[in-house]
Amino acid sequence: MSLLNLPSEILTLVLLPLDLRSLISCSETSRHVKAVIDGSPLLQYRLASQIACVEYIPPENTHVTSSDRISALAKLQNGFEELRPSSTHTVQMDNCPIMHSYGLAGGIFAMTEPARKAFRTLSLASIDIQPPAWERLELSEYIYDFGLDPEQDLLVIISSVLHPDNPPPPDTGFNLRFYRLSTLSPHEEAPALIMLPSTSIVDWIDFEVDCCEDKVAVTVFFLHGSVDHLLVYDWKTGELCLDLTDDDSYSACTFLSRDVLLLGKRSGTLDLWAFGRSPDYVCEREVSLLLPPLPPGLLYFPMRLEYSPKGQCYKGQQSRKFRASYAESVVALRITCEMEEDRSLSKDWIVILSRKTLLQHLQSPENRGVHLLWEQWGPSTSRWLPCDSDASGRIWPTVICGQRLIILRHGGFIQLLDFNQYRWRKSLANGNATDRQDEDADEDQDGLGDVRLGYISKISQQSVDWKGVMLDDEWIVGINDTTDTDGKFSLEIWRFG
Ligand SMILES: *[C@@H]1O[C@H](CO)[C@@H](O)[C@H](O)[C@H]1NC(C)=O
Ligand SMILES: *[C@@H]1O[C@H](CO)[C@@H](O)[C@H](O)[C@H]1NC(C)=O
């Protein structure tokens, strides 16, 4: 029996699991199939969510119909595209300014309190409640850094009895503590671990945490810039999966997937390290991707920019409709080209890479151990954007979510970039957005040639003069610090969709 003779209800179920490309080619095969696809809200929603690169949530799991989802998705997309929030809120923070680490993921804003011995979260979905319903976790230790993974309901905190301003004595242990993000109670599946960074004489220590599924990576910095120790744990078993004390001057580390780490090296390569699924598999460098060669005197300095591009709301799950697809999300690095003798000649870039394309290099076994030249891997899958850091050289942490990137530009303007390739091509076809070749002509680094990961860009109409900005699937959060003029400090919360 041919597919074409199936009743449309059955055909709908047959077509539902298909990916975008297959769905489109099926609709081209016959009028009947096309009519079924066009007439089925379920299939239309499946198409729309794949085009938007958001995770598909089967409508039967919720009370929201497919048609409602399609329009909610469109509303969300248009809101972001126009940088026009559907509502805005201000949360006054005068009594508790945001001095240290903070983050945004899955509708949760999280921060450490100024004394660094307490941690707070605010579920943005509950922002209408007055006063805002903060959850609070008090520690008897100082918080050095934290990582959020709402998808795993996980909060990772690095803490120590040692005050962060004091140089750690040799062989100081640091605690890696795991909590449930929803309740801020110790995670029953994950006992605390003690990390021993290989400190000898250190006058300063800093950490970065990245989580992906069952893994958590902690990078330890002793000197500004280079990773001195990299530890990767399976947080559910406490097993140490990778322990890299580094002479290789790695300076950036981020997960590309549960099994692959990207490590940026000062010599100008991005190394992909892979973990195997089998327990006795050693994590190894599989492929080195070379950055473009630099003129003499210049050095690369790659840093992590991405914070937590994944996540969904663990509370009020039903109110949350969309979550960016992690597999489709882009990876962002901040790469400085540094002139040692004359730092004024240094230049900062935000480099956007396609996660999927990076991972494809690992799929061919003959790539194992090879170095790929920039021309062989880079131009078509990356974008180099000149980056203005704030006066202290700092980039605020959560700037990327899915395929969107948000940047504070000089003068307090926010710029929202969208690397969704469907929307980009569509806007090109509409003759609306340009392919930005001309506008970007002076943005491209010498010798990068035709670097083209296309994007759509929107700059805020008015200057917001925020000190920092964060982004997730439904929210933009601005840090409004006017303590100098009126002693006020607030979070400006924009909701989309
Ligand atoms: C292009 O975009 C602008 C603003 O986003 C919109 O007002 C305009 O109608 C669009 N033009 C076309 C031809 O789509
Ligand atoms: C920042 O806060 C000040 C009050 O201190 C307020 O007047 C201003 O509108 C806020 N800016 C934004 C962009 O919300």
C-alpha cells in the first residue's frame, strides 16, 4: 500500500517524526501529502519549531493546542526580531547590588550576594508577584563561582572557607557542591566533592564552571588568562573524567556536547577533546582547528563567552513553551589578538561558531589527530564580530541563548543578533536584511577572507545605558546601575512572547 493512500490521520503520524528536510521533500512529492501537511496544525507546529530551532514539545503533554503554539512561537520570534518586549518589569536591587557572579538560564536569574556567602534565585515567570519571590541559600563558606543547568535541575557551587581576596595557601581544597536549582537543597544524587587544584604559589585564583548533562567542567585560573587546571567530573557518580594540568596554555573551555569539549589555545588552535561512552575510554584531543595565521608580533587569546545556552523552566513548566535547541545553538568565544609590546594594538573579537559543524569534524575517524587549517574548516561556519568590552574589559556572562546573541554596544545600545539560518535566508530573499557584506566590510579581520555565518541584527532604538545584559529563551535582563547619580541599582526585566 502506498503512503499516499493512507488516511490523513495516519499519514500525519507517519510524517510527525520526520526532520525538516524530509518533511519539505515529502510535501513536494504529492499534492495529497502537501495538503495533509498544510492542513495539520500538528505538522505545522512541528515544521515551525524545527525552523525556529526550538525543542519540539508534543502538544499532548500540555493543554495548549498546536495552533496556539504556532502563534505563541510567532509572537516570541517577532518580539525578539523587533526587540519589542511584551512586558517589562523593574526589580529594585539597592539593598543587594549585583557585585559578583550572576547568570540567567531557563527563566531563572541567579546571583551571589555581595558578601559572597549566600546565593539567590528569582524565577522570572513569577515576576508579577510583589515583592519578588527570591529563593535564598546561605553557606558557611565563600562562593567562588557557580553554574546553572535548569534542564538537569542543577546548581553547582564552588566554595571555600578561604576568603576570595586572600591568596590560597598551597594545596587548598575547594568544594564542589551540587544543589537542586528548584529547591536550593543539596542534591541527593550528587555528594559534594573536594577539588584540589594543583596550586603551589598562587596569589590569585579563579574558576569557571560549565555543565552538560551528567558532566561538569571546572577550569581553574591562577594567572589572568591561562587555564592552569581543568577538571571534568561526572557529577552523578563523583568520578573524575579528565584532569588536565596544563602546559599547553589553554585559555578557554566549553562543552560542545556531553562527550566533546572545545579547548581554545593561545597558540591559535581550537582543540576538540572527546570522551567515549565506554568507561575505559580516555578523553583525548581528537582534532585541532587552526585559527587564521596572525601577522608577526600578534598572539591569540581565546576566552569563553558562552555561559549557559541551554535550559528550561523546572517550575511553572506549563507556562514555558519554548526552549532553544542545544544541538542547533551557536558557540561563542571571545578572541583577543594581542600585541605583547603594545596592547593598544590588541583587538577583541566575538567569534560565533556553528556547534553542529564543529561536531561534524569528529564524525570521520580519519580526522583523528589531525590539524585542520583555517581554510579547511572555518570560513563558512564562523563569524568574527568586533567587540567593545566595557571599561574594565569585562563581558557580561550570559549573552547567548540558542542562536541569539546579545551585546551591549558603546553608548548603551543593545544589539541582538540572530544566527538562525532560515530566518537569515528568508530576510535576504525578502530583500529586507542585507547579507551585511558592505556593512561588515571593515569588521572582518585581515586575512579572514569571506567569513560568512549569516545573521540578522537589531539594535535598540534608544540607549538603555545598562551596565550589563543577559538573554535566555524568553527574557532579556539588564543591569541598571545608577548608584553614582541616584544611589539606585535595579534589574530591568523584559519579557518576550
Ligand atoms: C524590513 O524590516 C523592517 C523593520 O524590521 C520592516 O518595518 C519592513 O517592513 C521590512 N521590509 C520588508 C520589505 O520586509
Ligand atoms: C535605570 O534606573 C533609573 C533610576 O535609577 C531610571 O530612571 C531609568 O529609567 C532606568 N533605565 C532603564 C533603561 O530602565
